[in-house]
Amino acid sequence: MSNIKYILGSFGDPDEMLTGIKKLQDNNISIYDVYTPMPIHGIEAKLGVKRSRLDIAAFFFGITGTITMLTGVYLATAVDWPVNIGGKTHFAFPDFVPITFELTILFCAFGLVGSYYASTHLFPGRAPRVMDLRATDDRFVIAIDAKQNAEHDKIDELLKSAGALEVKHNERKYISYE
Amino acid sequence: MGTHHYNLSEQFEFTGKVKILSIVGIVIGLATIAYGLMGDHVSHERTYANLLLMGYYFACVCMSATFFLAIQFVAQAGWSASILRVPQAMAKNLPIAALILIVITGLGLYTHNLYHHWHAEGLTDPNSPHYDSLIAGKAVFLNVPFFMIRQVVFMGSYAIFAHFITKWSYNEDLTGGLTSYNKSFKYSCIFLVIYGFTTPIFAFDNIMSLEAHWFSTMFGWYNFASMWVSTLAIIAIVIILLRKAGYMSWVNNSHLHNLGQFIFGFSIFWTYVWFAQFLLIYYANMSEETVYFHKRFNSYEFWFYLNIVLNFLTPLLLLMDRDNKRSENLLLTVSIIVVCGHWVDYYQMIMPGIFEFGTKDGSGFGILELGIAAGFVGLFTYTVLSALSKKPLVAKNHPFLQESLNHHL
């Protein structure tokens, strides 16, 4: 058995790539992922990608911000250093609605940026994980896990017949660590 | 792009139970008005207050439907091309709604049941015992002839644009081509400028002048948010009910998703404007401004908080999730709550200005409120559905129709 890890079919045209996806799926070959230089409408549904849980994360980051601000402002204005401002109660809730809103947004935004970096391994100083550099430029790439799908020749043939300009057998998952 | 087989000349048939119910509603409304006008002075005032509430609501919904159309044209939006006939049917009723509101405000002024705060004997006469220097200072703007001229000019100009924008869409069905679309685009741009500058004044005239001593520059936008979000909710209700009745099979979850996002977003916008007005007054704590909220806190506390629950918390919590926006039943429920919520919103804008001490002064929630609301709901249903039944349910030559039929989020 060869030590090929991934088979990459590189297409010059998104419609040909969609044909390739369909041919592979018709032959029960599981697709690892697809890399395209631009978003392609409806491709998530075609590949059966699970719905992102980013919105749930966003909610919890946001609610953390709300709770942090309200706790902080309560401790500051009502417990630690109560000051009479305009004769209002020490913890005058309406006054703090705008800042609570701002902190909710801030926590949500920073939390989501952090989640994005964590899930894509994009950190400063670290080489980004890319399987085929031309997928960031002008090629539409289908990646197939070579260990899970044994019929390599058949995969090559299917990709070529769909219009793949190039089929690569990579021994490493990511080529961009150099 | 999938293929689809929709019947693009499908037409709504306005018959049966809905027609009978809407006529029953109108009859109930008329009976309630007659009942209210037979009573004493307080009953008269309450009838007029409710007529103003529902007349204003009706006119605002028809105006904002025109605004919806104009926005879709100016943004060159594609997703909405297949649902435009519903707001068009609403915009087509703007002349009726405008006439009703003009009659209500005119009769209210004439019989001194509305706006008596700035329209009464001797308010602007320095020698009179009733002289009110604040009202006298505002009399250049707040006087009966200029008020009625403004009402007619504002709503008349909206109605002209509503007429043309709907007419060209019907012409487009017959002739096709881009001529109608381009004309609609141009007139929509002009309409948006006029509408944007005049709706705050329209709200100042109809609602804020009930309490003419008090003023708030946020009030116009606050009302704009109210009328816009309630219109979006009504458009959603009409579309979902039509779908449930077997029409408009081309409307899919993605169209509902867009409407849901609109309702969600503009409910938050409404809260933002409502709260901005409240916070500034609360923080500054100046007696001539706080009087507005003083009345609402003391005699209308329940309505005040109900307003926030219905118009902010409900859409916020129920429409936040993507699946909920795409669910027909949930969107319908939230839309109905929002429409009722904005009735409550208008209620607590109007009633404290007329009945300062709430139930002690004769305001309340009873036959008059329910009956007149039922009358206007019946009138709205009857007029909008008759307008809708006259033309096909989809503008088949709209240049973006294919985009809308294939709409997918």
C-alpha cells in the first residue's frame, strides 16, 4: 500500500467541479472537503456539511458580556462606591443599558474572532493550513481521503472524466508548512 | 438552477368565510362607533381616541407598504420580486386609509374630541383667561388650517406614488420590458426622500400634538419604526395565510427567513429608538419632559411594560434562532404578537394624552377598543384582499422574478 494521504482533483471551472462531486458521490466515494477561491452557492447542502454552531457560540459570548458588565457596574456603583447621581437609585438600570449593550457586542465579536482563529488554526506566526495553494487563486479543488477510499485509479478516472485539469496524489496533508 | 412549475397567472379568489368575516368585522366596528357616540362626553372622547388609533394604524400600514415597495426597487432587490403583489394591494388602499384618517382628525378637531390641548377657545388670545403662552408660541405650526393642509398634502403625495408604483407593475404584466421597472426605480427614489422627511412631521401632527406642551425629536423615528415593523409583520401574516390557503406556492422558507430577519431587526430598531427617547428624558430628569413618562408610569403602568414585552422581548427571543425565522407557524405567531404589540404601542402613545389619569378619567380596555379594532381589521382585510384578488398574485414580467423564484439562503 502506498503512503498517499490525499487525492486532490483540481478543476478550472466550478460547474465541472460540481459534476466531479456528483460523480464521486454516485460511486460512493466520500469527499473529505472542497476548496474554492470563491463561495459557491448551495455547496454545503450538496456535501452534507453540518450547520455551523457559530450562532450558539455567539449567543453565549454575548450573554457573558452582558453578565460581566451588569455585575461590574453593580459592584462599582451600588456596593463599592455608591454615589448619588441626579437623585437616582445607585444601580439605575436604564443608565447602564447602552454600555451593557456595547460590552455584549464586544465580547461577542472578540469571542467569534477567537473561535474562528481556533477552528482554522490561523495564528500569527503560524503557516496557514493549505492543501493546494492554487485553491486560493484560480482552482477549484476536491480533496479525497486516500486511506478511506482504496480505489485510487477509479477516483483518478472519475475526476479526469469530470474535467479535472490535474490530479495530485499527496503524501502530506498540508503542503504549506515549509 | 432548478426547474419549477408554478402557475404564474394564479389569482386569489376573495369569497367565502373570509369575506363574510371581514364584513362582520366592519359591521361590528360601525355598531361600536354608533354605541360610543350615543354615550356621554367621555364616551365620545374615547371613541375618537380609538378611531384615531386605528385610523392612524391603518394609514401607516398602507404608507409603509409603499415604503416597502420603494425600498425593494431602490435596492434592486431580487428576493422580494415574487411577493410584491401583497404590499402592492396594501399600497393601493392608501387613498381609502388616508381619507378615513383625514375625516377622523377633521371631525375630532371640529367636535373638540381630539387635539383640544392646542385647539380650544382663547388658548392663543393673550387677554383670555385660558391663554397658554406655550401653545401660542406653537400656533404658527399648530393651527387647524395648516394642520389639515399638511394631512392632505402628506398623505396625498404618498398616495400618488403608491398609485404609480402599483400601476406600472400591472402595466409590466401586459407589456414586459424594463420601462416599468426603470420608472418605478426613479419614482421610488423620489418617494423615499419625501417619505423620510415628512413621516416624522406626520407623527408629530397626528400623535405628538395630543400633548402639545411636550415634545421629543425622537418621536418621529419612534413612530416610523412602529409603523414599519408592524407593516412587515402584516405582510408576513398575509403571505403565510395565503400559503396556508394554497396560494403562492413559490414562497419558500428563504423568503420567510428574509421577512423574519426584517421583523427581528426592526423590532430591535424600534426598541433602540423607544429606549433612546426614554433614556434621555430619564437621565436629564427635566420636569417638562418627564411629564410624558410620569403619566404613563402612574396610570398606564401595565401597558407601558406590556409594550416592551410584546414588541421587544417576544421577537428578540422567538426570532433569534434561524430555524424559527424559517418556520411558517412560528413566524405567523410572532407576527401576530408584533401587530398586537404595536396596537399597544399606539394605545400608550395616544390614551395618556387624552385621559391623563387612566381609568379614573374614563379610559380603559373594553367594548370600544375591541369593537373599533375589529372594525378596522375587517376593513383592512376586505379592502386589501379585494385589491389582491383583482390581479395575478405574481408580477410575471418583473425582471428579477427568476431570482426570487430560485431564492435560497
